[in-house]
Amino acid sequence: MKKIYCVICILFGVGWVYQNANLYYLYNYTELLFAFRLPSWVLYFESILGLLIIYFGIRLCKNKYALKKTFLIILTLVVTGILIEFISVA
């Protein structure tokens, strides 16, 4: 069961990094117009948070961290990313 959780964590981190990299590409290298754009520093910051989530997911797979501790860390990273995104928009 623990392996399923670590795969979910890793996939979530990869998805978050991909989403931010894709947004950065769309903002800077295409002719698309957006009614709402996130600043580049938010995209960088959230990509770093996604890489940290991948790191902690790998550590969970290698039994370096307990399940509760890892999910508490990941939850803290996700909430931080969401708050930074909301603060940057306001």
C-alpha cells in the first residue's frame, strides 16, 4: 500500500512540474493571449515545489520517511504553492 502512495506522490509532483513548464512555454513562446497570467517567479517556485514533492515521494519509496511525515510535508508544500499563487494574483 505504501508503494501506491509513493507512486501517487511522484506522479503528482511530475504533473505539477509539467503544468508549470507548459504554462511558462505558452506564456513566453507562443502567440496565445491570456486574460490571466501568473508571474514567472511563481511558475519557477511551483516547479521547485513539484521537484521537492518528487524527492519526498522517492524518499517514501526507499523507506527513509514515514508515511504520515511525508504526507504532512507534501501537504505543506502544496498549501504553500496554492497560497503563493493566490497572493501573486491579488
